[in-house]
Amino acid sequence: MNMCDVEMNLTRTLLDPIVYDKTVRPARVHTDVTNVSFDLSLAQLIDVDEKNQIITTNQWITMSWLDPKLTWDPLEWENISLLHIKYDKIWLPDIVLYNNADNLASLSQISTNVMVSSEGIVTWLSTGIFKSSCAIDVRYFPFDEQNCSLKFASWTYDSARIDLAQKTNIGDLSNFMANSEWEIIKLHVRKHVVKYSCCPETFPDLTYIVQMRRRPLFYVFNMILPCFLITSVAFLGFCVPSDSGEKVSIGVTTLLSMTVFLMLVTDSMPPNSDSLPLIGIYYFSAIIIVSIATGMSVASLNLYHRGKHHLHHVPQWMVRLFFIIIPKLLFMHIELPVLWQNRRENLLKCKPTKTSFPLVKSETKRKQTKQLNKYSSNKYDYTNKNTSLHNGKMTLYEDPIEPNPTTSLTSSDNLHSFDSYTSPPLILRSYTSIQSSNRQQQQQQQKSNDKNNQDYLTDLSNKYTNNMKLSIDYIHRIVEQNEHRYQRLEQNRIIAQEWQLLGRVVDRLLVVIFLISTMVVFLVIFLQAPHLRLK
């Protein structure tokens, strides 16, 4: 008889329905407890579904127990000490995963043959892919550690019939396949004896606790770092010139980007109200900071353009704070106009200024006007020494009237020219023609008409003198009007420059404040994680 026939006969003898019933718990006496040794080896961590709070693992399970009815003498059976029997031919303990989350668990478990020794020791090596529920704590995500339990126990046999015992207090990780997202730190087992509400008996169980730590490198470079960079770019909006009109749009675009990233985070997190993930808190804080920064950009724009509509100087306390103190703290070099130096010095000495920003050209124009009056009164005085009567005839020295370089009206503001008014040379030429005609009449009419001619010339001279005075008065009014207009424009320009400079200083101050606040918020939030690392 060959070996195969011997094994077949031995198997038939052991599994004879008359002497063996696979539905009966193996025990010599029904009061005896069947001790089942249970061992688990974690082969692979396939997936961790944070949103549904389910982990998928590949496990190798080893169970062994004593079956007194499956014993034989190897000497009687040609030294056969081990048999391989199909799993459904003998009694098996109904050990199940209590926190199972797969409705097709039976199909995912591979049931192999059972090894039976001649002493009646039954060993069952099984493997399967299990989906188990796990309470995911996302408080420190993505720098988190998770403790997921795998609870194995008999579903129907209480502690008076089956007792579960572990071989060691530490699970087997020697065959574990490394995971790219999670690192298994420890696998340990605990035994519990629990009494449930259904039954008065107690049930033993073995709970394997898988302690794993997330590898956060993926989330740092795909969620945290982009959020930090986008937030930093939003603060560069304070550096954009206020006249460009892009300050507020940068903040709004940043808010939209932050919202998209926040949606990615919420899609991967479970709807848990117990705690918020660190990355979610950081995103929410960043959105608040960017929103405040956008509002501050609007306020800065209002300051920048305030001088164009509100013709009021910057208050002295703001000048002291934003033009003297803050630029020193921010290492800003502000080139104040020359007209502001007296005001700055008075502020430094705590002395208020009586006038704001004197005009440079007003005094010069007043001097030019006085010189013009003096020039016109001297040049066109027809009763001076240049006009005399000899033998009843008036002699007029016609000096050409040229503009005096020391008294000419020239200004950078292009005041009204005098070409539209009657100039002194034209008056003298007209007067000269009249003089010539009078001389011809004097030669014809003789000396009797000299007195009449003298009266006529005197009246004519007075007439032209009065016309000249009226022209000069009109010129005075034009000069004064242009002077006042220039003064208003100059004052408005200086006021606008004040507020524009204030807006630039405020922008620089806000950049520093928000960058520091972003760094502080980042450190305060993520330093709460007990295991802050990248790998």
C-alpha cells in the first residue's frame, strides 16, 4: 500500500461520521473549555479612508486548538504524523472580526486546508483582505497618528466554552509591506472579557491595535506650502502702485484660490464635529487674514486718493507717526519736499506750525508787480523833464520803451501775456504823428496859435496817461488772479502729495504686519502637532 492510500484511509477513519461530527465543539467532556490560540500577522496596509473612516488591511491569521477526536498513532499508519484536511470537513471556531465594515467579508477571506497533527493539534492558516471601521482623529492632520483596532472574538461561544489566547503580546510585522503614506509604528494585542447586553455570559476577545503615523510630505507640498505662498502673494498687493487699480483684485483672486484649496481639504476629511484638522484651521485663518488684508487695501486706496477730494492737510499727529516714527522702524527713506522741512522740524520740536507749506513764487511776483508800477509811473510820466516847451512849442524826447530785465514779468506759470493790451510803443507812435501834424499847423498858423497847441497837447498827454494807468491796473488784476490760482493749485498738489505719501507708508506697514501675522499663525497652529516632521 502506498503512502497516498494510507493517508486516505487515515482521513476516512478520522472523519467517519459515526465517530466525528464537525458541528460539535471538540472536547473530551462538554464542560471542558476549548483553548484557541490566535495569532495575527499584518501583511499590508492597503488603504485608509479618512472620509468613511475605514481601513483596508491584508492579514495572515493563524489559529490552533486541540481536537481529541483527531488523534492517531503514527506507528500504526506508517509514521504519518501530519494530515492536510479540507477546512470544511472539520470543526472550526467561529472567530470573526467584530468591527468588520465589508458586507462581502466571506468572499475576501481565503480558506485554506487545515493541518492536523497526530496529537490532535489543529492548525489553520488563513489569509484575507479585511475592511474594518476605525475612528479617525483628524485633529493633527496631516501630522497625525492613528490607532485602529482589529477586534477578533467568537460570535456564539462564550468564555465557558472557548477561550482565546495570544501567542505573544506583540503582533507580527516581519512580513509587512511598506506603505507610501503611512508608517506602522507598533502592532500590539490586548485581551478583553466583555459582557454584552444580549447574553448573561461573558465573551473573550483579542483586540489588535495598529498604531500608524502619516507621512505628511505629500500634504505639505500640495496643500500647506501652496496655501502659504498664495497668502504671501496676497500681501504683495500692498506693494502694487495704487494708481494701477490691481490692489483689490489681487486679494479677491487669492480668496478664490484659498477657497478651492479648502474644498480639497474638506473633501478628504470626515464630517467630524469633535475636532477640526490643523490644516483646516490654518486655511480658515489664512482666509481671514487675506480678507482683512483686502479690506486694508481698500482703506489704503482711500488714504492715497483722499487728498484729491478732501482738501485738508494730514493731521499733525499722523505726520509725526507716519512720516517720522514709523519710517524709522521700517527702515524707510522718505524724501520730503523742501517745503515740508520746516513743518517736520517744528513737529520734531513739538511746535505747531502757523502756516502750511508757504508758496515760493508769491513774494517774487509781488516784487515784480511793485517794479512794474514803478517802471510805468516813471517811464510814462508826461510831465517830467523829458517834456518841455520852447518858444511856445513842446519838445518831447521819444525814448524807445523796452522791457527792463529787472522788472519784466516772467514766471514759470505762464501768466497772461500783455500782447492783447495797448503797449507803450504804440501810444508813443500815435503821439509822435500828432506832434508832427501840430508842427505843420504851427508853421502855418504862426505864434498866435501856440497857446492853443500847448493846451491841446497837454490834454492829449493827460488822456494817454490815464489810459496807461488803466492798462496797468488791469495787468495788476490779471497777475493777482493768476497768483491766487497758482497758490490754490500748488496747495492742492501739496495736500495730494501728503496723502499719497501717507498711503505708501501705510502699505509698507501693512506688508510687515501681515507677513509677521502669517508666520505667527503658521507656527502657532502647526507647532501644536506632537509629531511635526516631513517624513
